Amino acid sequence: MTSASAAPAAGTPASGRSDRIPLFHILALGMTGLPLSMILTTFGVFLPPFYVTLGVSFAAVGAAVGIVRLFDVFIDPVVGMAMDQTRTPIGRYRPWLLCGAPILMFGLYKLFLPDGPVDQTYLITWLLFAYVGNSILTLGVAAWGANVAAAYHERARVYGYTQGMAVIGITVLLLLGLITHGRIQPGKADSMGSIGLIMIIAVPIAVLFTTLFTPERKLSGITKTKFSFADYAVALKRPSMLRLIAADFVLTLGAGATGPIFLYFFHDAKGFSRGVTSTLLVFYIGAGLVGAPFWSWVAQKVSKHRAVQLGCVAYAACQTVLMAIPAKLYMPTALGMFAVGFSASAFIPLVRSMVADISDEVRLDTGKDLSSVLYAMVTTTMKVGLAISVTIIFPILQFVGYDGHEGAVNTPEAIRGLEMCYLFAPIILVFLGGATLFGYGLDAKRHGEIRAQLEAREVAAAEESLVGPIGSPAAAE
């Protein structure tokens, strides 16, 4: 290939190289997701009840999470824009991961090993600190994935595998009770310090592995971005991005609504002990190991947004069946949790893969690589969705008289209110999330056309760097 005119036809593999990303590189990229997934699950499921047990009220915990997420809305855009303009000898993403790790580690230490009485202010302060570090790592890994994989279907594969690795991290967390013979039990207040230490140790090990062994493509013909919120406006003008942001927000709000009340629901409404309840979550999370690759395969057959919509329908059906299973039936409940988790595993990897496709469209139109900014949008919506679920549901539990302290005995009315919170929000919201993707147009064919044009531009830029601008006297010689 010696000229721009020799670019591949739209929809064909770019240039002559293989689009297949070596599995080792995918595993290296996904290594940081192991502790991040543990942290996300702990923050969403175990940390809020932990602080209720420490004496902070339902309403105060819900408000604290909401306040921190409100600040967090502004963290991701700033980090994303700074990341997009970063150029260093070791790459764009490595410095950010190496910087974010110690910030997150210190925040985890203060949250999980408090050295005195805690209140709402304490929770807000150290949640905010931890979220800054978490945002840097999450955004860096997500945007790096778009850089590693260029092809439409290969991105679905990369994000499917990395999501599967995240599932492994969560599964290890949830099986700590079995691994340690009950000495460390997720959901118990006296185990939270040990869980915090495990995550603190895991973060630097995983980040070091990712930064050492994950490659980074150098993109030709890219204009260095300025640190400006105008880049947000450029991306938000795209109907495809607006639909994706709306879908990601509603899907997160729906599937995430069950997280903060998971322990309460399966203990008081379904009649399982707290230890058994944690093992049920293993089935939900573990389903992603087979679910994420399955939905990646479906996306190759029907396109990514259609696969997400199919996942929404499956989620609503499985969640309804789960709710109908009688109390204290472990295996039917475990199978129901597996089915719900299998369906939900379509959402995160496919949405992240779709953001990578949109970043190519933006790069073609503007000459700027705004992938970090675009990922900041969906990581922000995910955080806001999770925060709203806690901020809304916890005050409702307090209103209906539910007591979340360990060993508390609740009235039938309070438990009924808990059941209503667990039942209606996920099904309705996930259906709405699927509906927002009707009309989404960036499918495999369109992305193939975009990629062919980008390849042609990169070839021209490479030639120009060697012989000078095309049409100049130097090029004519």
C-alpha cells in the first residue's frame, strides 16, 4: 500500500495486517479490571450497609453517595480531556494508571479501616478521594481498550474478555468466605477491614502488569486536543452518542438498583443467611464469564445495539422469574440469579465497545482522538446511575421502617416495601434502556466505511511525514 488511493474498501479488514489482538495483550489490559471490579461491587453492595452498621443512618448514607457522585460527574470529564492531550515517552495511558493507583489505595484504606467514629462527612470525604483514583484507572483502561483494538468485531471480543476478567475478580471477592473458611465474609462488618486490605494490595500489582505488557497504537494524522469543554459539545451533537449515553444511564440505574439492597432482600425476603446470600451473588456475577463472550458472539450476528436490546428483554424475563421463586429454595434461586446475571452481562462490554466505534467517527470528522472524553461520558452516567439508586432506595427503606442493622428483626410491612424496591425498578428501567437504542445507526457496515477512510488518512499522513506535503516541490522530486 503506497498511496491513499490504495486504502481498503469499506467494511473490509484494514490494510494487510491481522485485526486479531493477541490474547496475552487482552489479558494484560484486563488485569487492572480485577481489583476495580472488586471495588465496584464492594462500593455498590457491601459498603453502604457497612456504614449503616457503623451508625450512619440510611438517609445519611444515601445522601453521602449522592453528593460524592455529584462531584464525580465533573471528575471524569476533566480527567478524560487531560488524558486525551497527554503525550509522554511511555504513552498516553500508562502515566495516568501509575498516578491513579496510590490515590485509590489511600482512599480504600480510610474507608475500610476507619480509626475512629465515622459520620456522613467522613464518608463523603474518603469516598470522594477513592472515586478520584477509581475514575482515573477505570477511564484509562476503558480508553486504552479502544486504542488496542481497531476493528468493529474485535472490539466486542476485547471488551468481552476484559469483562470476563472483571467477573473473576468479583467471584474471588464473593468466595472469600469459602476460601478463608468463614474468617473473611463479605457483608459482615468485622470482615470489611480485611477485604479493604486485599483490594489495596491487588491494585498496584494489577496496574503494574497492565502498564508493562499492554501495547499502545500510535495514531497518525491526529490533532493534539486542547483542554476544553467544547470537546464535550462536539461529541454530544452526535445522535449515536446521545442514545448511547441515555441507554447506559438507564441500564445502569435499572440493573444497579438491586445492588445496595441485595443483602437485605435475600436475607429478609428470601430467608437466606448472610453467608449464603453472598454465594448467591457468585452465580449472578459468575454468569458473566459465559455471558459476555456469548453476547459478543450475538453482536457479530445482529450488531451490538441489537444484542444489547436482546439482553434487555432476557433480563426482564429472568428477573420476573427470579422474583416468583419461593423463599428458601437455594438451587432454583441460584439458577435464577445466574440467568439474570447472564442477561445483564450484555450491557457493559457492548456499550463500551460501541463508544470505541463512535470515537473513530469523531476522529474521522474532527481529526481529534477524543476517546477518553467519550469514555468519560459513559463512566459518568454509570456512576450517576449507581448513585441515584442508593440515594433514592435507601431513604425509601427508612421511610417504610426497614432496619438495616445486623441482627435486626423487621416487620412484614417493612419487608414488603423492600420487595417492591427490588422488583419494579430493574425491569422497567432496563426495558427503557433497550428502547433508547432504536434508531442507532453505527453498525458494522458503517464502521467499516469509517475505518477505511481513517486508514487512508493515516497512510497519507505517513507518506507526508517522509516526503513532505503532497503536491510540494519536495514531494514532486
